[in-house]
Amino acid sequence: MPPAPEAPVAASVQTAPAGKVLAHGKGLLVDEVAVSERAKPVRRLTVSGSFQVGALDYLVLLDGKPLGRGLLAENLDAAKVALPADVQLTQGATVSYQYGHEAPVTVGTLTLGGPR
């Protein structure tokens, strides 16, 4: 499991208003949000779904590779993750999430750019 983001980044990932949309898909949105503690904005991936609070964190994956821990929305309808700087967004990349050792749940694929 990748390390959790720094506290200011985690807070911004969870609470920042919508930013510039970089990619989207059914149940997916990648946007760029400002983080007050950093000079550079952070890319945030929001995965919509029905999540439950448990002992483990949800792991968000891009084409089967771990991106980070999904930070759950207050109403548990989304998991949000700060994308590592080295992650390249590609057209058609598959986004999924995994809880513990359960099989990954595919959410959808990315379309680069904002919704049309």
C-alpha cells in the first residue's frame, strides 16, 4: 500500500472544490486542485461508488497499479486519491479499487479532457 498523503494534501484532496478537469469517465473524475501548503496544484482522482468504513483502506488502482489510499467522502459515495507526480494519464486507462485482499472492482475507463 502506498503511503498516505501528507495531512495538508489529504485535507485538500477531500475538501477542495472542483478544479480544472483533466480526465473523466463514468463514475470517474480527475481534476487539478490547489493545495495551500504547496506551490503546485495536486491532481485528484475521484471514484464514485458505495463505500463502507472498515478496518482497512481502499486502494485505488490505474491499469492495475496502485495509486494510493482512497480517502472516503463524508457521505461514503466517493473515494478520492492524490495522484503521484509520476503517474501519466492515458486515454482508456482502467480505474478500479480494492478493499483488502478482495478482487478489484472496475469503475471505468478514462477519457482525457473535460466532459463534453
